[in-house]
Amino acid sequence: MQNYEVLAAFVTNVLFVTLLGWYLITNLQWYDYKLERVIFKHHKPLWHILYFIIPFIAYYTTGKYFIIFFIFAVLPAIVIWHKSLDKKLVLTWRVKRFLILLVSLTLFQDVLCTLKDGCAVYGVFMPLAIAYIGSYLIEKFLFAIYKKEAKQKLQSMKDLQIVCITGSYGKTSIKNFVAQILGQKYNVYATPRSVNTLGGIVADVNNNLKEDVDIYVCEAGARESGDIEAISTFLEPQTVVVGRVGEAHLEYFKSLKNIIVTKLEIMKSPRLEKAFIHTSVTDEPHEKVTFFGDEISDVNATLEGIDFTLDIEGEKLQFHTDILGEFQTMNIAVAVRIAKYFTMSDKEILNAVKELEPVEHRLQLIKAGGKIILDDGYNGNIDGMLEGIRLCSLHNGRKVIVTPGLVESSEALNLKLIDAINNVFDIVIVTGALNAELFNKNLKVKNKIMLSDKSAMVDVLANQTKAGDIILFANDAPNFI
């Protein structure tokens, strides 16, 4: 083999393995770095065939012609795929460590093969496999260190009160409402955005939790049994909340019973003093448990906000909030109970509820260009989506919905959603392929638009909507779903 051919093969192999590694780590980041989820639970498995398996096979079957295939097929395909993503790879230190390890292993392998002249073709699978395993072991080791540091920090904050919140629906809203209300009297810090995994919480404690905080409000999410217990035994919260539980993430839990059992793992906190549990979870009495969900009455929920009454400990309190969505009364109700538990007065609580600010992307009302936008992009449960549809029905002008449907849910619930959409909306824009066939078959509206992804959505909205319309963005699932 000529020197230039050796160099071309060397460079091509390094670039090819790096591209495959980029594809792999992107998918791993989406699915919480769980390889089994990337392989068996991916929402678009065809991508694996197009961007990994076919190029991998071609590398070993096309011989010296692979460089042509790589330049004109593999490289542009991966670049176009990456550019089309709305949730691109975030270059965290974990990702950087993986990529550095992968490139280093590939270079070492290729240099050794070239010097020894002992390889008919450079390896692809071996550097990827070793980089994945090595990266996994490195991250496990580093996480153990970070977790120990975070635990020591929490233990050093002797007076810190921790409120931990879980449930199928409304975790983030409850967290934000609790933080906003308690923040009127105490120095409160809450986990940012939707950080709710053990890894995210450990990083948050180490990097963001300040020593002078009185109350740390934390959200706990789960994809499998044991996830909530791991968070609860790490944080050891004194106060816990289990919000409404329903058929969310059935793909992972298989049954509602399994979901309930997992959410109730939060009760295993070694320092548990008080638990607030929604009536949909259990009715089993417990000395530390207060149930919530049945104390709400006189609800009037419109596009201007919510008026409602809470009956707490025999006392009726009348509230107004600019927050949208009748279901939010349940989330506010438990936040009020927690505020009373932390000795806030009724007057302080009433004023705090009145000043509540909407959680971003959860029935957030925005007015732009004469249009009313209901941004409910971070809501993915049936009850929340149905409430968004009900609110749109109160609008006098045209009604538009943009949605991929329900994700990680059942066909029956998606059909229930479609039925509600048919009764309210003039224009329906369905994004993504996940529920496209079901929606296309069952939608009865005059104007339905099916988009394979969201890349054309801005142009479609500009052409299809006008001043006076209300537009509901319901469940803004990323392209890979």
C-alpha cells in the first residue's frame, strides 16, 4: 500500500470512529447514559440502522472504496442529521472525557497498526467499546467522589430543611410554587429547570446550593424502581410530597401499581418528619401523612387566571392567582399546606399565591403580534393537555394547536386527546412521526398539517395563523422522539 493510501486510511478511520462516537454519545445523553435504553427503548430505531449499522458494515465490505462512501455518504449524512436536531449534544465534561478517550484510543490503535504493519484494516468496534466501558468506569468513580462531597456538604448544613417532591404530574410546578411561597419568608433555593435525577441533584448540591439557604426544594423523578429511593436516602428530606400519580412512563414501569410503589419510595427518607400525599396515590393512614386533593372548591379557571377556595383544617381560604389551568389548584393546594406547616400566616400565604409567577413552558400565556400563545411545551400528561384545550375553547377567535400527542403513553389516551382536539380546534399541526399515523387517521378538523419534524414549523405558523388566533403548544417533544 502506498504511503498516501496508508495516510488516507488512517485519517478516514479516525474521523469515522469519531463520528460514530459522536452519534453514540448524543443518543446516550438523550437517554440518561443508559445503553440499554438507547438500544431497546429508542423512539427512532431506524436512525441506528442509517447512521451506525450501515456505515459500520460498509467499512468492512467496501475495502479501499470506503473513503469515497465516507466522504460522499457517511459524513454528509451525519452532519445533516446533527443540524436537523432541536436537542443537540451538550458538550459536558462527561461528553468531553468520552470523546477524548475515544480519539486517543483510536489514534493509539492506528499508530500501532501502522508501525507494526499488522492490520489489514483498522478497527472500529474495539475503540468504541473500550471508550464506552472506560468512560462508564471513570464516570462511576467520579460520581462516587462527587456524591460523597455533596453528602458531606448537606450534613454540614445542620439547620437546612429539605423539601423533596415526586409524582407523575406537576412535580416542577409544585416545586416552583413551594419555592415562591416559602421564599416570601425564608431563604429558599430550588433545583433549576427540570433537574430531578440523582446525578443532577448531586451536581446541584455541589455547585449551586449556598451555605446560607434555609430551605432546599428538590424535585425527584424516576425511570425505574429504586430511583426515588436513591434520591430520598441521599437527600434525607424532612418534608416530602407525592403529587398526583397516573399512567405516565408506562413504557418503563409497565403498570400503575409499579409507578405508585416507586413514587412512595420517597417515604424511606431517614429523617422524614412530614409527608403530603395526593389522594390518587393511596388512602392508607400514616401518622406522618397529610392527604391533599379534596380540599379544593369553587374553581373558576379562565384565560385571566384562577379563583378558588381551599378548605384547610376547617378554615376556608379564598385565593386568586394569575396562573393558568384548573389542575394547578391541586399543586398550589399542597404548596399552601407546606407553607402553613412552615408557620406562614394566612395573610402571607394569600399574598404569595396572588404573586405566583407561571412556570416557564407550562400554560404560559404570551401575547405576540396580535396572537395569544399558550406555551404548554413542558407538559406531557393527558389532564394538563385537556385543560389547555379547554382554555383555548374559551377564546372567541380561531384556535390552533401544535403537538406531537402524548409520549410514553397509551393509544387510548391519545385517542381521548384527539377527540378533544376535534371538538375545539380549527388548525392542527402534528409534529414528529411517533403518533402521526394515529392522528392522521382520526383527526376530523378542516385543516390538519403533518410535519415529520419541527424544522418547518416556523414557516407553517407564519403562513397559517393571523392576529386574533390562539395557539396552543402542547408537549414540545424533541425530534428524537
